[in-house]
Amino acid sequence: MANRIPLRKIVIAGALGAVAIVLGATRLGFIPWVLGPGLELTVMGVPVIIGAVLEGPVVGIAVGAIFGAFSMIQDTSGLFKNPLTALLPRMLIGLVAWLAYLPFAKRLPRVGAAVAGVAGSLTNTVFVLGSLALLYPKAVSFDLAIKVGITNGFMEAAIAAVLTVAVVALWLGLEKKGGTAKLADEDK
């Protein structure tokens, strides 16, 4: 079967999806932000970015779908019950992160990981806030979306870049030293 997804990709997507859920359920994926009470930086998209960088767009999109579905289930505001605000933006994180990493993958993987971290995080910021402002303008005005995007978006992107580089460098270093699991021998 030429179109089957390798077991390694399924396992990694599930594991990183679980990490995204744990980050949300435990609130470890939210960093308190000094700009005001109730403002938080989110790093919940980082597992999506890492999945895309390490295993490609299918894994990135799958982890993004898990993250988005969890957002829909967890939502109490009603703003994230809509797949256009919760699911689609999170799936796009994986696609955009992979596309951003691709030009750097062979020669500069750490630079690529940083670029993917920034691109994936900003994708989440722009598409979530943009869809909220378009679909729920009474709750989230464009002015508010822009303000939150600027105050949180760039710091979240920087954090995502650092975390993505750290995890990807560690993973690629382990693979080079032969620290791969048996699943890694399966066709990618």
C-alpha cells in the first residue's frame, strides 16, 4: 500500500498530541505575562511545530487537529466551539511550520527549527485572532485582536523558536548517535 502512514508517524503524532493536551489540561502551556492580570502566553502550539519539523506536514497537521479538538472540548467561552476558530488555525500551524523548515532542513536544521517555531506560532496567533475578530466582532474587535497579537504574538513566537530548536537539536543529535528506536527504521 503506497499511501499508508508509517507507524512511527502515527505514534509520534499521538505522543505530541498528548503533550499538547497535557499542556492545556494542566495549564503548563500557559505562561503568565507581565502586561496585565489574566494575560498569558501560550506554548501549546510547540508540539505541533515539533511534529511538523521532525516528521513532516501530515504529523504536524494531525497534532494540530488534536490541539484544536482539545480547544473545542475545553472551551467555556463559546468562541472556540467553531472549527474555524479552534481547529483550522491549529492544523495550519503544522503545515506552515513544515513549509518554513523545508528550505533549511538539510544544511541548517537549527535555523530551520527556529524559523518554523516563529512561523508556526505566528500562524496560530494570526489565524485564531483573525477568525475570532471576523466571526465574533462583538467579543473580539479587530483593535483588540491586533493589540493581543502584538503584545503576545511576538513573545510567543520567540519562545516557540527557542523550544523548537532545543527539542529538534536534541532529537537530531540522538538520531545521529544511533539512539533511534526500532520504529525509526520503518520507511518515512
